[in-house]
Amino acid sequence: MEKDIHIPDKLFFRIGEVSEIVGVEPHVLRYWESEFKTLRPTRVGSRRRLYRRKDIELILKIKELLYEKKFTIAGAKKALAGKSSRVKEKKIISVPREELQEILSELKRLRDVID
């Protein structure tokens, strides 16, 4: 993600502000909304979009995947989906690993007693 981008300390941002912050045209943001289901700015009435900081951070990640890492839209979707599933995977695996370490320690202790 671009490190030098400053996101102002506000609750909501209009599409024009987001466009300037992230450096993509408003029509690109609207297109990304149609492709990335996790990108859902709040709507005021039926037309005005209000983005939050988390939306801007997601847009910056999408921009990085598409423009810098040269992912396709489908590849970027998979990368974003895979990131959250890998976090869950680590949590699920970490508990059994701790238990296995305890079992291994106990087996080593028993081996030492038998020898």
C-alpha cells in the first residue's frame, strides 16, 4: 500500500474526496464497488456515497493489487478473500500446535524416564 497517503481524520468522505486521496477517478471507484462486494460505502438518499476510513483503506489495497502487483480483478478478489481466510486458518491451527508441543514434551519426558 502507498505509505505516503494521508487520510484526513474525518468520519465520512464524498466520492470526489476519495478520488483525490487515492488517485483514481470517481468512475473507477464506482466500478470497483460493482466488482468488490466488500466495498460498500454508505448511501445518503439514493445517490450520494459516503465512504469511511475503512473503505479508503480497502480501496488503497485494491489499487495496490491491481496497479502495482498487476492482479486481474478476479485475482484481486481471491487475494482479498484469501487474506481473511488465512487469518482464520492460523487461529484454528495454532491451538492444536500448542497441544502437540505439550504432547511432544511429555513424550520426551517419558522417553527420558524409560531410558
